[in-house]
Amino acid sequence: MNVAEREPGLPLGRADGDEHPQLVATLTGAFRDDPLFAWLFPDRATRPHRSKEFLQAIVESTAGHGGLVMTSPDYECAYLAYPPGWHGESAEDSALDRPGLRDRADAVGTLTRLLGQHRRGLPPHLYCTYIGTRPEAQGQGRGRALMAGFAAWCDAEAVGFYAEATSPRSLALYERTGFPRLGDPITLPNGPRLQPVWRSPRNPEPSPHQ
């Protein structure tokens, strides 16, 4: 299942294992100043390395459990997602096995629990967990093209789209491209608020929280 290939301006394909380091680098760069990652790893000095280790664990878990690990040919844009009907474990749980991250187990566990609670009971949907563009490639329309690809695939498959915006910038992109807010923000203890977004397929079912 290749979601974004429906958008001619931004072809993406599944990344194989040899491509994972480039994909991890893309996501690490995309989230380097993100409020969620600042909360997960408050020490600025070690944050880049720990963010990379965290995302590497998530990429490996997502790929190993049949999720979508997608990248553009130039590795400037990437995303991770669970397809509709996914009932496996959260990819974040896999990060707890990394020796360099065990001291943040409480934070990761809290994140996993709160995200899981909010998704419970939603209609079938594509769940995009981490979406990012390298900083030097931002502002060139890649995000809009990616959102168009998601919309086209979800409409064709008659399923919803769900994600959590982790920053005001990402929330603005979602809303600008037709992915509105869903319910109240998810507030992390002494941390940022993550805003769920939901897009129903065209000719949609009622919004899940109405």
C-alpha cells in the first residue's frame, strides 16, 4: 500500500532496511525543535542523539510489524504509519528496550498510554505517527503534496486519516490542507499539548466524536 504515490508531485515508496538510516536522519532533523521531543528528552545536549535512537527504534518496530515506512527518493520527506485495522502494539513501546532511553521510560509510557486512549473507538483509519521533512527542504510545498496524497488514498479506500499535531507549525499545515482538529488536545504532564486531527473520507461517515 503506497499512499503518497497517488500524488504525482511527491512519489514515496517503502524504505527497505538499507534505507532506514537515511529515513531516521530525515525524521530526526524534522523533529529537532519539536515540543514533543523537547519534553521526551529535556537535556538539550543529549537530545539529538536520544531522538535519533528513539526514532530508530520506532522505524524498526513499524517495519517489523507490517506498518508503513515511507520515504521520498531523495530522503527529504518521510512518514511512518499504521494501516487501517492495525491492532498491534504501539511502536513507542519498542523504545523502552534501548539502554540509552530507559531512564525516560515513564515519559514514553505516559505518551503511549495517552495516545492509545484517544484513538480507542475511532472508525477505520490510516494512523500517521511521525511525518517529517528535512529542515532544508521545508517551505517548498512538500507537506501540502503529502497531505494531498493521504487524502486521495483515504478517499479511494473509504477510511479516515488520523494523526497528532505535535507543534503549532504542523497543526497549521493540517488545518490549511483540510485536516481539521478532532476533540480536545492531549496534554502531556508538564509538557506540550498534542492536537489530534481527523479527516473523514469524502462521502464520509459521521465524525467519530460527534
